[in-house]
Amino acid sequence: MKIILKQDYENLGKAGEVMTVKNGYARNYLIPRGIAVTATRRNMRVLEEELKTAERRKDKDRHAAENVAAELSKVSLTAAVAVGEDEKLFGSVTSQTIADLLKEKGFDVDKKKILLNDPIKALGIYTVSVKLHQDVTADVRIWVVKE
């Protein structure tokens, strides 16, 4: 039986692909769970329209992320931290700290999207990447200074 996958499925393929599977597998598992539909002409046209709509939405999201990335690249953040002897920080500057500083500047960015391998534990100027979209990444400069 020929089916059209409505969503990515690990063992079969990606959404929108036409697959040939056994009749029982399609009727008893894939179709009732909404993973696939039968491959009729009508369903093929509907799927093409859905894929076009999804592509337009993805392009719109990427364009919005590029605009935000352009604004973020102009932003410079200052993190004032307490330091001890030998200019060592008490604690560190983490992705949560950077997210809070960005929120103060008017950018609502989730801390999981801030690509920081290790917390910052020394004074200085750092460049941190923020992943806004699958294809869009922005660099933000952070100045870590004494309080």
C-alpha cells in the first residue's frame, strides 16, 4: 500500500515522502495514529499545499530571525561581577545571566539558545553566539567588568 507520511517517522522517512508499506502496517498503525495517509491524488494535492505553506512559514520565521540577528549584532552587554584577589570572579557569567542582560535590552531570548560552552570565569571581552533559528546565528559582545 502506498502512503504519504504526514510527519517525520524514524523508521520510514521524512514528512511528505511517498512510501510503500504492508497493508496491515498502514491500516492498523500508521493511519490511525495520524502518521500517514493513503496516497490518493487528493491527498497528494493537499500535502503539496501544506508543504508550500510550511515552507513559506519557515521562510518568514528565518527572515524575522535575520532581522533580530542584525539588531543583536549591534548590542554590547556589560556584566558587572564581584571579584576577589587576583581578579578572580566570585561565581561566573552563565547563559542565564546573558539571557537576563538581553532581556533588559529588550530581547527575549531563551537561555538554551545561547551557545556558551563553559561559563565565563574571568574578566574581559567575550563574543557569544545566540542561535535564533536553525540557519541564523547572531554574535553578541559581552564585557565582564568589576563591580
